Amino acid sequence: MSRSSVIRQPALLALLAREAVSLAGSQMTWVALPWFVLTTTGSATKMAVVVAVEAAALGLVGFAAGNLVSRLGPRRTMLISDAWRAPLMAAIPALHYLDLLSFPLLLAIVFAVGAVGTPSFASKAALLPAIVGEEEGPVGEANALLQIANRVSFVLGPPLAGVLIGVMGATTVLLVDAATFALGFLLIALFVRVSGRVSETDESRGLAAGVRFLFRDRLLRPWSLAIIVGDVGWLAFFVAVPFLVLTRFGDEPQLVGWILGGFGAGAVVGNLLIFRIVRGIDQLLVGSVGEVFMIAPIWLFLVDVAPGFLVASMVAAGLANGVVNAPIWTIFTLRIPPALRTKAWAAIVATTSLLGPLVLLGTGPALDSFGLTETLLAIFAVQTAAGLLFMVAGLRERVRSAVVYEPVA
């Protein structure tokens, strides 16, 4: 499939639009919900608990998500996920307006929203090859486009959330997120006709099939570990950003949006670059080395500098992220058998989400007790270790793949 044919796929365009719209709303909520909890309760610990509960839902449901997607098919799973989340997200501001939103009830709603996150993510990863095929070039380009749609949400969501919070309040932003889920449902229902469903094999049966495959693969085993640890670190870092802004710069919610949005802006540029060149590069080399370049710029957050420098460091980190993600996703996608893809991705997301709440439950108290600098130092050290593991494993696999074995006489 040529590059122009990839771009003209109606189902792919609808999937990309759904990704951009739905995730933009989710990124707005990523700013609005912690800010809402932080400003209404005055507690960084409660703020972290809310985020941790959503992550826990992703993990607790996650390992069963692969089986669920296998039975329903990726397309149907995505439709159910969006139809479930739209009214639940709208219920948070509605109950708040009626003065009926207790903290336990908020946690219950957040858990219910997070419960379908892993099935939705696994469905998206499995649906892409069903649309463009199994060749490395088209899959790489489709992944680059998917990452562009994803990172556009980082560009639009957080800054827009910051502005809307300042003008209309955090609860209005949550209503906008509910509307994006409804729009995502319509896009998939109307334009994506491929189901993406793959028949089970003996290897793919069982809840642990994805974990077994990842553990056996010499590249994906360390890569999966590095991704899980690194993503948990990013989760803790993003939660710390509102606290950083309040501590250093005062009541400036729009600055939270600009910092997080800077990451998305850089990532979009990186995605556009990799889309143009992905067929002609060594994807394993770029994906392996680029992980370290993604982590290095955020060490600047340890220094008390002007907000512009922090935004610039996030742009640099996002640029590296945009370049490496499409090659990494392509390698994962094509290295995993089709019948195991949803279960492998679900295993990674679920494990990340199970570890995430533990880290998040420690992040809030750490910020309150030990301070901002000490907490960020611990987060960045973990992320750097994960990036180095990822790079070493990828370069080692590249050397192994390049060895030419001479036949024995």
C-alpha cells in the first residue's frame, strides 16, 4: 500500500479523528479533574488518589480486556467504551451542580470511567493493521498518523483546558470531555466497517497469553518492562505539574496547560517528520536511541527557571517522543502475532495501571512531605533508568539481528 493510499483510507481517517477528538477531551480532563479536586479540597493527596483510582481501574480490568476484545472485536469494543464513558463523565459536573457529589461517589465514577480504558486502547492497537495491512511501511506510516492525532490532543487539550478552567470553571471542561466521547462513538459507528476480529489460536488462549508471549520474546521482554516503568514515571510527573505551578508561580491553571501542551506540540512535529521518512530508516535503531533523548530535557524541571524554559523542555521531550513512537509501535505490532496483539497490549497497560496507583498514592504525600525538588529527582531517576534499559535492549537486538552465521563445513 502506497503512502497516498494509506492517507485515503476512510476507516483510518475516522479512527484518527476519533483519536484526536476523544483524547483531546481526555487531556482536558487530565488538567481539569486534578485541578478541580485540588482547588475544592486543598489536598494534593486527594488529587493523587483520584488519578490513582482511575489508573487502578485500568489495571484491574486490564488483564481481562484482551479476552473481551477477542470476543467482541476491536470495533465493537471501542463503540461500547465510548458509549459507556460519555454519560459517566457528564455525571461528575451534573452531580456537583446539584451538590450531590461526595468524594467517595467521585471515586466510584472515576473508577467506572477508567474501567473501559484498557479495552479501548487494546482495540485501537489491533484495529490499525486490519485497516492498512501487515506490511512494515504502511503500518509505520499509519502509526505515525495515529501518533499525530494522539499528540494533537496534547497540543489542543491542556492549553484549552487551562483557558476554559479560568473562564468557565473545571466542571465545564468535564462536560466537554463527555461530548468528545459521544462524537468518537459516532465516528467509529459511521465510518469504520472493519471489525479487526482475529480467531483465537492455541497460543493465544487464556488471560495470561499476552504476558507469556512478551516474557519469551528477547526484545519485547525488556522493552515492555522499560515502557511500564517509564510510563509510571511520566504519570507521576504529570500529576506533579499542577503542584509545581501552584508552588512556583501561583494560581495559574493556564500554565499547566502550556507545559503539558508543549509536549504535544513537539510530538506533533516529530510525528510529521517520522511519517515522511519511516520507510527509509532503521526503525529499531531510531526507536532504541530516541528514548534517552525523550527523557533528558525534563531534568530542567529541577531548576527554578522561568515558565518559558519549562515549556521549551517539554517541546524538546515531545519532539523525541514523536520520532520514536511510530517505530516502536510498529516493531511491537508486527513482532506480536495478530491473535495475541490485544492481549499483549492489554497486559502492558494493565501492569502499568496496577503499578501507577501505588506510585501516585506516594506522589501526593511525597509532594506534601518532602517537597517538589526531592520528588521530581526520584521520578526523573526512575525514568532515566527505564530509558537506558530500553536503549541497551534495542541496540543489543540490532547487533544480534545483523550477525551473519556462516554454515558449518
